[in-house]
Amino acid sequence: MLITWTQIILLLPVLIIGMTVVIIMLSIAYRRNLFLHTSLTIFGFSLAIISIGLVWDQRARNVLQLMCVDDFSILYIILVLVSGLSSSVLAYKWLLIYPSNNRDEFYLLLLISSIGGILLATTNHLVILFLGMELISLPLFGLIGYSFFKKFSLEASIKYIILSGVSSSFILFGIALIYAATGFLSFTSISQLLRLHVIASNQSILMSTIGLGMMMVGIGFKLSLVPFHLWTPDVYQGAPSSVSLYLTTSSKIAIIAVLIRLFMVFPNQCSKVFCIFLSGIACCSALFGNLMAIKQDNIKRVLAYSSIAHTGYVLIGVIAILRVNPIALETIGIYLISYVLTSIGVFGIISVMSFFYGNEDIDVDSLFVYRGLFWHHPTLSVLFTIIILSLAGIPMTLGFIGKFYLFVLGIDSKLWWLTIFIAMSSVISIFYYLRIIINLYLSPINRLNINSDSLSSWSVTPDGIIVIIVSCSILFLGLYPKPLIYFMHLIYSPVV
């Protein structure tokens, strides 16, 4: 089958990122230059984001029956690219003080993983699904262990390698069972087969349901849902801040897109079973994530358990898709946009703080370091407060808009007890979020000396600019969410 120009345009984001990988690889072979390769990576991500405008104008959506570039996937491609772009910017200052000469390869791994995220967001075939899973996971093995000189880095990388391999095995076995039951790997063919009740055998229906269940186990590992979450806090703590940001945004968003597509494919035969399954996991993830975050003294571990809870919240939207609620996709999109922006802001703050104490032999991820930050730099503390309030879902922030949509969706889908449980878990989260905020305004610790040069110039660094932009966006869209809502209507108007 020939590839048309229209299909090439639909593949522009993947092609641009792929070309960036090739160019950087050849450039590294010629001469190492961290600034050049950082600039090329940022340019590649930016160009891929701009190319979405051309992709959006195309009418043809299927690419060789393997990928489906529709309005649903475009939003997730944008989120994957934006979080990849942010991670590459935050990584630059950290790589400048990296003790080894292998700095430039960081961007190769990040770009290749982003290709996997785009494939997952557009997959229309089980083979592409598995390929995307591996492309997004394998580079993360190296990215997580990139700071090998840190205490927990290699341990975190080994844990992720082992558990990611186990989850991939579940996904692959689930794909094999679905293929054995239906004889197809294409989402479109499987959907038509199941919805037309061509499969009359109860054994085949059972086999396809078990296959989907095994895939849910593998996806649960990738999304760090309870009880598949044990790797999450250790990996977040051991990985560099830019990698932790990528893990909590691009990696999870791409896999959430796959989860949604799978439940669009499988008909009502499976909906009751998986509604109960996902409801139980959502409740456990929200409750356990918030309870475990309360007693943490490391901010990355707090964010790790917080990400478990937030993923549990998103499952309300996935369950609503099984209930065929027309506003489910829009709600998930708004919530994920708010989550991506707040995550970028939090890890941007952590990146800025790591250079405040560049000469101190202390753990910059400890909450103890943030004590009294307001008295050293009030502007940064106020921005940090806005970001944390958004994570908590407090009114006048974008996080509140996202949670409000989720609760309205839960009520509209008649998920009464699940919505109440998630709301109670959300109240618990306020305790540890407020603990971080209060810590900023307590009496400062005199024995920690902040680097005065970094303090005076943080707002003109790339990290500082990202923090300022994200904080202002969170506040503006929280007070005036109409542009975001209009954008979501623009994307999902053909769907809803």
C-alpha cells in the first residue's frame, strides 16, 4: 500500500521528532556540544507542536490501518510534546554539572521515548500499541538511571526495568489472547466483530475478556495504580527532576490515551466487569496515594504518591466512557491539561531550588530545604503556592476546574459512591499540600545558605521562565476558563 501525501502530513509529529533524533545522533558523532543539542531538541519539539496545525486540517484520519490521527489523539499528542519540551528545558542546567561526558545522549533517549508516546496516542492496532509501550519504556530505563552518581538512582532504574518487563509480559499475553479469540489485531476490525456479535462462542468472548483484563494489569503497572504502584516513589526519588516530570506527564498521558481507546473498542459485554474493576482500583489509588503522601518528608515522594491519587481520579472519566457519557472525553482532557501544567510547575520549582543550594551538601528534595523560602524569595514562594493550590484543587486555580468537571461527570454518570469516595480522598490530600505551603512561610533556617547569585537571577533562567508562565496560566485559566473550555469543544465537537 502506497503512503499518500495526506498520510505523510498526518505523521508529521513522528517524522519531525524522528528526524531530530537522526540529526542529533550525527551531530554527537561529529562533536559534542550540549547547548547545540539542547537547542535542536527544543526546536524539534516546538516544530512538532506547530505541525499539529497542519495535521488538524486533514480529513483523512487512518494511516495504513495502524494509526488513527483523529481529534481525540491530537490533544494527547500536544500534551506529550509539551511535557517533552518542558523536560528538555529543565534538563539543561542539570546536565551542565553532570560529572560524565555522556550528556548529549540524554536528549536522544527523551526524543525516542516521545515517539513512543505519540504512537500510543494514535494507535489503532495492537502491534503499534505494544511497539509504542516499548518505545516509551526502554529509553526510560536509561533516563531514570542517568544520575548514576546519586544514592538511589541505579536502584530506581533496576526496579523500573524489572517491573516494566513484567507489565510488558502481561500486555503481550493479553494481546495474544485477544488475537486468538477474534483473529484480528486492528482495533477497527475487533470492534466491528464484537459489536456485530459475530463471535457466538462463549469461550471466545471469555478469552477476549481475559486478554483485556491481562492488558489492564500491564497498564496498571505503567500508570502506577494500586496495587501495581510499589515502584513509583523510589523511581521518582532516584530519577532527575526532568525525568520525574516526564514520567508523571508524557508517560502516563500516552498510556491513558491507550486505555481510553481500548474501552472505545470493546462493547458493552465487558463494561460491567471492568466498571467494577476500575472503580475498585480508582478508590484504592486515590485513598492509598493520599494517605501515604501525608507522612513523606521528600517532595519527590510526595509528588509520586500524589500522582497515584491523580491517576485514580482520572479513572472516573474512563468509567464514564464505559457508561457512554458524551462529556467524558472533554472532562478527561481538561483534567489532564491542568495536571500537566501543575506538574511542570512543581518540577520547575524543584529544578530552580537545586541551584539555590548548589554548593551545599544537603538533600535538595527534602521538604526541610523549602522551609522559610518566602523570607528568601517571596515571588518564588507565591508562585509555588499557586501551583500547589492547583494540585489540591482549590478554587481560583485550574486544578479546581479539572476536579469540578470530574465530579460533575461522576454525578452525571450516576457514579454516586465513587464520586463521594474520590471527593473524600481529595479532602485528605489538602493536608499534605497545605503542609508544603505552610513550610514555605515558617521561620527560615539560618544554617542553610542560599546561593545569592542564583537567587537574584532565577527568573531569567529557562527554568524560572517556565515556572512563571505555568503559574500565570494556572491562575488565569482558573479565574477565566472559557478559552480552555472553548478549545476542548473545538477538539471534541465531532465526537460529542
